[in-house]
Amino acid sequence: MSLKVADFFAGGGGLSLGFQQAGFNMVCAVENWQPALAVYRANFLEHPAISIDLSNEFEALRLLDEFKPDVVVGGPPCQDFSSAGKRDEAGGRASLTINYANVISNYRPIFFVMENVARAANSKAYRVALDIFKRANYGLTIRLLDAAHCGAPQTRKRLFVIGQLGGRDGFLDNSLASGLSDQPMTLRQYFKNCLPFDHYYRHPRSYARRAVFSIDEPSPTIRGVNRPIPKGYLGHAGDPVPIGPNMRSLTTQERALIQTFPLDFQLPGSKSDVEQVIGNAVPVKLAEYVARRLISYIQALDNQGELLMPCQLFESKSKTATKYFASIP
């Protein structure tokens, strides 16, 4: 059994690649930021990547009706929920979380996945989205996962909301918890002896934080900026070693590898755009971890004859979509 998946807010393809590696069949992707779309298209040649603004729910539903995925995954833009910078929880990009929930509610895939930063759970848009999912009869599993315990050498906490149409709340809790590693994965463990350094510089958000890290710990969260060591950096008490002549920041490709993209992953575009695409991405191994937990659950349902297949859902989907399309002038 190979369920079909559509990826919304696909970015550079972290969720898509993780779900592919777990055995799902990606049928289409949606991304509206052209630099990310260029990276996605350079690496995923077997299915289309389409530019759609998800605030246009009508176009999103038309796309889903064309490709008929069983699972919809997506990470609505997280900048407005991030701890970096001013947040706009009521409008702007945060409203795309509600758009995503509306599209899920009207299309009604068997399963969906929504990914975001941890603090999104404190936002009004997130609470509205959960209410939309519940009114559409989705059982929800809500879990905060750290990529370093899911196979990626990076401390990166992300909030996952996973829905099953007609399911019970917490349906995937045990499965998600059972596979977590006891210890966070370090760079040395992930890359073996391939890294040509033991320490590296990561520019801090403020000089109240350390900037030097060891490969014997997980990387801090990969962000969308990658700055070199500034002249005159005086060091920090938390730095494990002082800045030396061979100390440097990570290269663009090294950052992509820490995001667990493969070595041959193509990164076309300007350096600043590519760095942003990398920083925005869901780590591939984190996505794969969630996808493997989900596919294991699906296979168990299928073996018990309890999995609702698309033909069983067609009538309710059709009525819902017809009502939605009829409401649009």
C-alpha cells in the first residue's frame, strides 16, 4: 500500500523527502516563494511543484481534487510565531495556518500533518485551526518533537499536529513516543569521521549567548542566516574553546547536510536565498521519523481492516467540495 501525499508550503522539500523515504507516494507540492520552488523543482523531478498562494483556498481545493492525495502535509510559514523578531499572530502569514485548516476541512484527506515552531501553540491562529480540524471530525495527535531525538544531529523543536479523519485523539501518541532516541544525536555520531573540524562558529542572536559549538553535541537550530566570525569577537564564557586561526562558520552545504538533506541535493539560487531555504526546512530525518510512525500505524489499521480508503470517503468529500465551490461567486 502506497498512499498518495500532497505537500503544501513545501519549501525546499524537507517534508516531501522524508515522506518519500518512508514509503509514501508524493504526487504534488505547493510553494509560493520562487527561490524555494526553484530548489524543490531541481530535486523532485517525478511530480509537479506548483506555485499557489494558499490564501486562495479555491485554487488549493481544485489542485487537491485533481491529484486526489490520501494524505496532506504542510508547514504554514512560521516566522510570525518565531521567537525571532516581531510576531503577527492575528493576520499576515499566520492566517495561512487557518487557510490550511480550511482546505483540510473541505477536502478531508484520510490523514494530514501540520508542522510549526513550538510557540505556535500559544497563538490564536493555531487555536482556530484546531477548532476547524475538530469540527471536520479529525482525531488529533499533538506532539512536540526534537529533531535530535529523531535521527537528525540538530536541536530543533517542532510542533506536529497529525489528524486522522474519524479517528480518536492521541491515536499516534504511543507510536511517536516509542521510537525516540534516549540521547540526542551529535554531529560526530551522524557524520562519523567525515567532518574536518572539531569546533565551529555559529553567529548568536545576541552576544549574551555562546557562538562556538563542538561536533560532540547536536548543532543548534539551523537558521536562515549564516554569518562569518566578526572581527574582534571576544568570545563567550560558554564557548568550549576560544576562537583560533582555523575556526570558521559552517558552509552552505554543511548546513544542508545538518538538515539531513543528502549530499547530492541541488541548491540553485543566490546564497542568501539558499541559506533561507535551508533554514526554513523541516529536517529530512525528522520528517521521515514522523512519516514512518504514521505509516506503521496505517499498516496496522489496514491489516485489521479498519483503514478508510478513498472510495469510502468519496461521497462525503464530494458533497463537501460541491457545497464549497457553490459558495464561491
